[in-house]
Amino acid sequence: MNDGPRLPGVDAVDEEDRIVLHVDADCFYASCERLKEPELEGEPVVVGMGYEEGETIGAVATASYEAREFGVESAQAISTALEKLPRRAALEDGSDAPSDGDSGADEPAALERSETGYYRSVDMEYYESVASEVRAILHDCADVVREVSIDEAYLDVTDRTAWEVADGFARHVKGRIEREVGVTVSIGVAPTMSAAKIASDFDKPDGLTVVRPGEVESFLAPLEVELLHGVGPVTARELRNMGLGTAGEVAAADPGPLEDRFGERGRELYDRARGDDDRRVEPRGEPKSFSRESAFSEAVSEPEPKYERIETLATAVADRATREGALYRTVGVKAVLPPFEVNTREQSLSGPVDDPDLVERIAEDLFAEFETEPVRKVGVRVANLEFTGADQARLDGWDGSEGGDSDDSVVGDSPPDSAGSGSAEQKTDGAQSGSDDGSATSAERERLPAGQTSLTDFRSD
């Protein structure tokens, strides 16, 4: 575990009083679509799997809270969703006939604007790029992070804060994500993973619920059994058939019949209902890269502020790698041009190194072609990591490099080497890609001061 920063005034905490955060993004896919199209803010948004514009096939992946008010739900057929919430296009241009097939061609004109919504197809590459920005913040705020899915993770922040200020720490995490990325998250804080998970769902969207040690069982007691972590509709129905409708009733029951009915899982249900959960937050594996990004409040064409930001980010990335005991074989940069053109450049080295000066020098060389371009966001990363023991020597001053392949999949052509030293493999993305770059900010939202612009990469597998 690294020695990450702690909030001022926070003392060490007892090991038994673990502080676990469960961070869950609110309607994540829909929130990402709103980042691309800010005019969708406050509007009903439906994101469909297997859906193409103007079609009625596919299934709902995510529905914004505004869309849910019309009865649109995840996993619902798009055709069903359209019956509940017609497309806005049907109102605005009349080109999209009603999905039920029974109404006349003039029905779209009878729709009220407030009764329609926007439908978008899943854009996983873009969602992953936004998720990496959130993940970067989480890794910057916690020593131990377990990523559950693209939009949720557990954090053990026991060594970063104390229960007396845990709510403030969680607000700090929430604020950074909303300010720097542009999406909202709900956070549950509790001594156990299962209680933190339930707490994060307790006050959505944009919620924060803190369950302190000694409060877990009383917090859980009145909750319907469906809200217990791991209880689905079938299990909930069987529990109700046993006369157990709330977590408190499960906690007060004889565990024997539960074990008879559900086996080992019956005991687990009993323990979770009582607030007992000894699982630890454990990462899924070592990260493949460390990266940090920073956005300008508006596109910048002058070279100096961009190179200053590159220098700051390169230093931060190299420091993170050193702190984690990681050597790296690849150095890369990112330049985002208006409106959302993502360009990446990479240089592969002939051997693993730990050399902050080299990272800065290569990053500046790779960024040179963008020095006069209008740039909204910049980033620096090191990849192809190797983790070593503390006795591994640092290779200060080593400057050899040679062409090579990166583990990361980057789409586009490989332009000639512009690094100025050795040969380099450089790759360009013409569109947002699903790389594992950790990102610090949203180009639309925030200008971060030097020294506060950088965040570590979130990905851990």
C-alpha cells in the first residue's frame, strides 16, 4: 500500500474501523451522452444496446431519471420504450413514425415536447474513456480500489480519513468527479462492502449516505429484502414466502431454515442482514498503465501553457510509477482538439526504466506536433509496466529507445517518428478511444491550476 496524501488533521484510525466507500455513477451511459451533447441536460435520454437511429430494435441499456418517469427501464425492449416515450424526432421533423404502428402519420404532431425523449445507441469506447477519468480520481483518493464494473467501484479509505470526517471525504470525492469529469455519482460509506453498496443506492441520484460503525444493523433493519446485497427477485420471493420481508426480519430469524433452503448462501444472507461482512476491498490486479490528464477551460493554441501542463503531468505520472515500484517501457501523450478529436502518440523503449526526466523529455517531444494546434486537454501516460522489489535500481539518465508494440490498442495511422531520439511507434486516434488513460478533467468544465491537474490511472486489470 502506498503512502498517499491524507486530509489535513486526520489521525490514524483503528484497523477494525474500516472505512469503505462504494461509488456508483448515476445513469452513467446517459450522463456520458450529455457530456457529448450538453443540450440533453435535463431531457429524457435512453441509451440502447443493438439500437440504431430511427429503428425500433434493441434493448434499453440505460434510461435517465427523466426517462424513467415515463416507465422506461433498463433491459426493456426499445419498441416498448418507444410506446412509453416517443422519440423527439417524431415531434421535431415528423420523419419518425410512432413505434406502435397503429396511429396515423399525423400523430407525431399531436405529441407534446415534454412527452418525448432522445434515443442514442451505445458508444462503449467513449463511455470507457469517461470512466477512466472517474477511475483516475478514485485511485488518486484511495490506496485500495476494487473496480466492479465500468461505473462502480469500492474504495478502502481507512488510511486516508477518519470516521469523524468520513462524510466530508466522500463529498470531496463526489465534488472532484462532478467538477473534473462532469458526471455525478452516488456514494455509500460504511464499515463493510455490503453495507456501503446498499448505502450508495439509498439516496440516488447524486446521493451520499454514511453508515457509521455500530449503525449498520439498525440501518439495514427496515429495508425490504430486495435491497439486501445479492438478493434478486426470485430469492426475495422465497424469503417472503418464509415470512421474511425485511432485513431486520431476516436478521432476527433462525439461520437454520435459511441454510436448509439456500445452503451456504442462506448463512450469508443471515450475516449480511445483521451487518456482518468480513470481506476486504482488494484490487483485481496490477494496473497496466499510469496516466494523468488535464483540461483547459477553452482551447489553447499558445505552446507555453501546454508545455507547462505536459511537464506537470509527466512529473506526476513518473512520481506515481516510482511510488508504486513500477518500471515502464512506453511513454505516451494525448492531445484533445475541438470538438472531441482525440490524438495519442507513444514511444516504446528498448527496456523497462524508472526515469522521470526521460518521461518529461519524451512527452514534450511527442507533443511537439500539437504545440500550435488548439488543444482542449492534454495527458501523459506510462505503460507496459513491470513491478519490482524495492531493491530494483533506477535507471536515471538512460535515454535509449527503439520501436516496439504497445499493449494498448490505438486506432489510426502511424506517422513518422518525431521524438528526435531513436525510433518510436506513434499512433493517432481520430475519435475517442477506449484506452486506459486516467483523466483528470472534462474539457467543458474546469480549468485546474498547476499542481492540481493530475490524477492517476484507474484501471487495475
